[in-house]
Amino acid sequence: PIWTETCGQIRELIAEKDGAAAEVHHLEITDAKLHFHKRTDEIYHIIGGHGRMSLDGEEIELREGMVVYVPRGVKHRAWGNLKALVICIPRGVLSDVHEVDS
């Protein structure tokens, strides 16, 4: 299934229920909400499009081929026209999303 979440439109490729050490999601991002994870690290591999990401207030440009590490606790959001594979370690990220008022 595909649904919209804090980050954008999500399709789980490896889900928490699969029991792997990590989750892998295909994500389409246009305007994610500012959020953080208390116990989950994320690795974004940008597979299409371009945009920007804010990491604890520091902005970076995102383009196809880039890989960005987002450690747990870092407030982040991305915007633009992006497609990404996101690796979430450990599994359980969907119950570890904490939105921040921007």
C-alpha cells in the first residue's frame, strides 16, 4: 500500500513486520513537515528529482545520486520534487515520528 505521512507519500519495501534489522521505504517528497526521531537513524538516497533539506536548521541542496545521513534527534524536513529510498535503522520508524511546530 501507498499512503501519505509526515515525510510525504510512502511505499514500504521492507516493513517493520518483515522482522529485518532496518526498514526501507520509497518516498515521494514535495513538502515534508518538520520532525525528528528519538530512536531511529535515517539514510536518504535520492533516486530522482531535486529539492532541499533542512537538518537542525542548516539547509542543503538535494539532487539525484546524493546520500544523506540523518541521525536520531536531528530535526529535519525536505521539500521540492524528490524521490528517495530511505533506510530506517532500527525498524519501527513509523511509531517514532515526532512533528515539530515550525
